[in-house]
Amino acid sequence: MEALKRRILTDGENLGGGILKVDSFINHQIDTHLMFEVGRELAHYFADAGVTKVMTAEISGIAPALATAHALNVPLIYARKTRPVTMTGPVYIESAPSHTRGCDVFLMVSAEFLGPEDRVLIVDDFLATGATIEALARLVEHAGATLVGIATAIEKRFEGGREALAYLNVPIVSLAVITSMSDGKIVLEGM
């Protein structure tokens, strides 16, 4: 998606260590027009997959996931990192390493909102190592739901996440693929 790629190159910042700062349009301040464009584009790829729920992890994945769920006209469910007092029933829980926090985080989803009848599309802002998305896929599995695909706004191909998730045997779509972040640069596939 050209608009997203241009934005990464103009406003993204390589902080080193594989960290890409996109706070000005995805992760802190959200460019809503761009996000709804991302959502429409991701939804296009999965329009015939019978998606009943879009799922992501809080918090950075919510913007692209919300836009995708809106375009597909289905609910969005996001895995919480802390259990609120309102989450009173059975809960599915998984842990995943957080690249930006430098520690493991717990992801939890209420069984009230995810069940065997659901066909789930996982949407996240980034695909890097695949660890967070893999934890989300395990939550889908715990619920007895069907994973129909994985969609991300940005993929850091050099971190191997796509290969790590290949065993899930579902389509993986990324709108902007970064092939390298060495020497302080951001190199995008096709640019």
C-alpha cells in the first residue's frame, strides 16, 4: 500500500535494535484516514473468508484492527494485558514476549466473546518475530474457533515472523514489508 509505505519513509524513525517508531501515525497519534485506508485494504484480502471476528492485542493493534473490522462489518475483540474487574467469567490466557517492553506480557480474552462458532482474522500493527500473533492464534485455538488469516500493516521481514507462523497454514498479508533496518535506514520491499 503506497500511502502507508510513503508514510513509513517520511515519518517513521529507525531507533535501532529493530525498533521502528511510527508513533506519529499508528502507535500514539493515529492518522484516522490512513488507518481506515489500511482497514479497507486488509479487509479486501479477506472479504470471502467468512470472518466473524477480528482479533488483536491491546493496544497498538487496535487502530488497524478496528478499521479492518469496520470494513468487514464484524466485531473487534482485543486481547487484554490486564484483567479488569468486569472480566468475571472464564478467560483464555496466553503469554508473549513484548519487543518494545522487553518482557513477557499476558494476553487474555473472555470466553464470553470468542467461541467455536467464530472465524477469526488476526490483525496487528506489526509482524516481527510473530510471537504476539502466535499467542493470539493460541487463544483462538483455546476457544475452539477457526483462524482464517493474519493481516498486518507493517512486516519486518528480516525478523522471521512469517516463517515462524507458516505452520498455521493460513494466508498472511502485510501492506508494507521492511526488508532491512541496518545502518539507521528503513528499506521497504518494492521501493
